Amino acid sequence: MARIVSETELVALVADDRRAGRALAFANGCFDVLHVGHVRYLEGARREADRLIVAVNDDESVRALKGSGRPIQPAADRAELIAALRDVDYVVIFPDRTVERLLRLIRPDVHCKGTDYTVDTVPERDVVREYGGRVAIVGDPKARSSRDVIARIARTSPQER
């Protein structure tokens, strides 16, 4: 199981990995209702490097990004679910609406985004290029979302559940 770490712990772990010559991939998201699209995204991200760091939005940033009623699950639970996935090495919960500050702090070799982006539309692409990293688009086609899963559950009657 991956380690859920603070930003301070992550900086130290990243330094150790760099000294050992390991490449670092970075992925991020809300991961509010874990689904197979998330798993495939993280599997793809892991193939990009020796270690995979996953940044999970804290509850306040999820509310700011997704609106009221979100997140469905608290950040600690979402982080634990992500940490249980075999492809993940480190999980960190972050408070920002974007991962730019965290990217500048740890400078991963590869910043991975899902297939709903292109290399040219990744919001953090300039930050990654600034420190010499690269952007990779990974995972399967964006055919799933937490929003859709939540809507499907809401449409299902209690008797069908």
C-alpha cells in the first residue's frame, strides 16, 4: 500500500528517490467517487516513471471546483482509496485549486493528465516546461466521470439499489 504523506514528507521522499536515480510521475484529481477511469488513468501514469505520486484535492478545493454537495467522501477517505491501488507510491492531500504550487515544489519528471486533455491544453503545462519536466496524456478515453456515477445513483430508486 502506498504511503499517505504530508507535503514536507513528500519533499524528503522525492529527494531520496532522486538520489537513487528514480524517475517520478505525478497525477492529481478529486477522486470523489473512484471508478475504472481513475484506475486506468493511474495505471497509465505509473508506466511513465519509477514512482507515482498522486495529489488528491482537499475537501474545500473540491467544493470550489465541483460545487455544493461535493465531495461525496472526505479527503482522508479518498486518499486512502487511492493509496490502496497497486500502482501508487505516494499520496498527498493538497489545498489548492490547481497543482501548480505542488509541481514547483516537487518538480516531477512527468506530469500526467487524462485523455480529456491534450498536451497543449493541460493547464499546468507552462509550469512543467519551466522546470524542464514533460506532460504525458494517459489513461483510456474519457468515457466515465464521478459526476455521471453520482447522477446514475441518484436516478436509481431505493428498491433497485
